[in-house]
Amino acid sequence: MFPPPSLILFCASEHVPEMVDVVFLFDGSNSVSRRDLEQIKKFMLRTMEEADAGMQFAIVQYSALVRTEMSFKMFQAQRENLREIVNDIQLMESSTFTATGINFTINSVFTEEAGAREGAKKVVIVITDGATTPGDISLTEVIKNAQEKGIFRIAIGVGDSFEKGSRGLSELTTIASCTRCLIKIKDYSDLHSVLQDFQSKIDTIDECTAEMVDVVFLFDGSNSLTKRDLEANKKFMLNMMQASGANTQFAIAQYSLYSRTEMNFTTFRTQPGNLREIVNNIQLMESLTFTATGINFTIENVFTEEAGAREGAARLLVLITDGQPTPGDIDLNQVVARAQEKQILRFVIRIGSSIEADGREQQQLRTIASCPDTLAILRRYDDLPSVLEKLKETIGSFQGCDFGRRHICRTFPTEEEIDVHRAPRRYSGSVQVDTLAHCFVFLCHKRFIW
């Protein structure tokens, strides 16, 4: 008996097997060797041979072009010939057009004509060993289409093309339905490790549904910033946007004496190819530091349906500032109360050393931040990359789950739940902060997860 596949998807039940349609979509580009192909075949066969009666499979290979190696109809009609069908697969050996492969799967494999079943859950398992070849169609748009059609996505990255900060890892993150569905292995021979002896019988699939997250970068553009500071800010925002999954969208606002939208959510969605140009064209306002005005502007003009904010999406405001608010601004407490009423999580990044001796500003920063662990203090703008991973974790905290839906308790902590007088943490070069530990409670299978 082969061990049954878990792949994060499967869990045991005593009920009638649920209908699940699974597509293996594997990279057949010229970086894949014949030995690698044999490991892929072995992996697919072992998965299919131990699946229960409620599951059916299809196989698609992609490279510069895409082809169906086995449709659902073929699986239904020739189940006794699975090993022969799989062993006859030959590599295409060309480019790596991953987005094209996923798009083909959506439009040509998950269809009634190809044997997909109405009412069945849809799962695609993407296996690739490299980043997409330049010239492919938009991965973000393809994944958005997959989400709209309810297709659950497992992404398996093989090899060293998926290291931290790489384009390959960014693409893999975009493909995966949630952080728990992103799997990295060193070699194709490690595919067996994805198959775990999880249960003796597989009956149901519990979908891990990534929640939509709308993120606004609100940055201080006052006259204390230099052009170099602005460039570091731009690089940080671009890196954050490029590393996030398809369910996350971004907007950018700048504040000084006045406030303005540099990019709204609609622009982010409709012009994905122009993000770098849009961000690079941002110019400093170079006036006062009216922080409360900036937050109020974001609430009223950016987190809105007219600006492309999505109903039901979690909301995250990332405030980046290097100075104390200028006197004469509107009331900060009232503005923060409005943000809290609208359930906007606030992550504050304060840059500079002047805060250490200024108890008043410390209190203002604690007022803005949703909780002590969403307040980071850096010495200079060049240290912004140290916050990147923690901010990605914050966004990911809205999304991944363990064998079930994880729900966010959107009530903010009370003074009894957190020490509101705790001094903010200082970070220099690296960040060690449990960002949401005091902010949210996650429910998964009737258990609290912190």
C-alpha cells in the first residue's frame, strides 16, 4: 500500500467521500531532466493510486506551450491504465510559462467537456523548478481568475530558485492559496516527503481559504525627509507589493501639511505592469507633519469602494514616519477611534532616534499602533528591509490556516489584555516582534492559535 497524500488538503472523516477534482500541473521546461520527470511520474501515480472513490485526476504539462496529458474523462474511462498513461508522458523541454499553464488548466481542464464535475471541489497542484520565463501572461490576473472560480492551489517549488527575496518565491507565494499551501523542496526526489502517512482513508477536503487584505502605505513626506530617504521608502513598498499574494492589494498615500493619494487600489489592480513606474514617479511634498490628517484622509479617501477597496477585505494601514506630528493638526485620538471603528489594523514604523527622550511622542505612537507589537522603531530609512518579513507575516496572518478556516477576531485588545504603557521596541538591522500576538485571536478546529 502506498501512503496516502496529505498535501495539506486532505483530512479523515467517516462520511461519504466528497467529490474533488484534482489537476497535476507540472513544469516540463528544459531545466527538468529525464530523472526529474520519473520522480514526478512516481509522485503522481502514488497520489492517484491511494485516492478514494470521490476523487478524480487530470494531468497537464506546460513549457512554452501547454498540453493535457490526461483529462478527467480519460481518468474515468481508463483508470486501470493509469500507470501506462503516466509512463508514456514525454518532456516538452522549452520555456517556463507558468501563468499560461495555470490559465490553460482553468479554461480547458476544469471544464465539463474535459470531464470536470459540477459541484466538485477544484484543486490544482503546481510543480515547478523555476521562475516564469519573461514574456508570459500576467500571473496575478490568472490567479485572480482561479480565485473567482473557486480553484484551490497548492504550489510546490523544487530547487534553489525559491530562496528568500527571489522572484521565484514571490511567484510561488502568488500561486499558493495560502501560506500553508506553499511547499519548497530541494530536489524532485524529495517529492515523496510531500506524501505523508496521514490517515488510512481520505474522505474529505477542507479548503484553506485566503482572506482578502487591503493594505495602504501612508508615508510621511515632510521636509525632514531627504531624497535618499524617499528612495529607500519606495524600494520598501515595491518589495512588499511584489512579495505578496494575489489576494492582497495595495494603495499608497503621502501626507505632509496636506495629504494625497499616490496610487489607489483600482490603479494597483488595473495597472500591475506599471507599479514600478508609478512608485518611482512619487515626489516629496516637503512641508509639515500632519499625521492625524494623513490617517483621516486615508480612512475617508483610500479605504473606500470608490478607490477600489473591497467589501469584506481585512484592512491594514502601514504608517511610515520620521518625526513628531506638527502642532495644530486635528485631534489624533478621534481619528484613531474612527480607524478602530472601521476595523483598520495599524502597523506603525517610526524612523529616527529622537523618540527615546520624548515621552509625548511615545504615547502618540502607542495611540496610533493597534497594539504594542505593531510598533517598530528603526534608526534610519535604510533599515526598512528589516521590517519586510514581519510585515509579510502580518498580512499572512489574515490568510493561512491549518486544515480548516481560520477566522480573525476583529475586536482590538483592551487595556486589561495588553500593557498599554509598555515602551515601544527598538530595532536596528533586524526585527523580532510577534506582530499580531496581542491583536487577534485565531480559531481553527475550535482551538485558539496564537
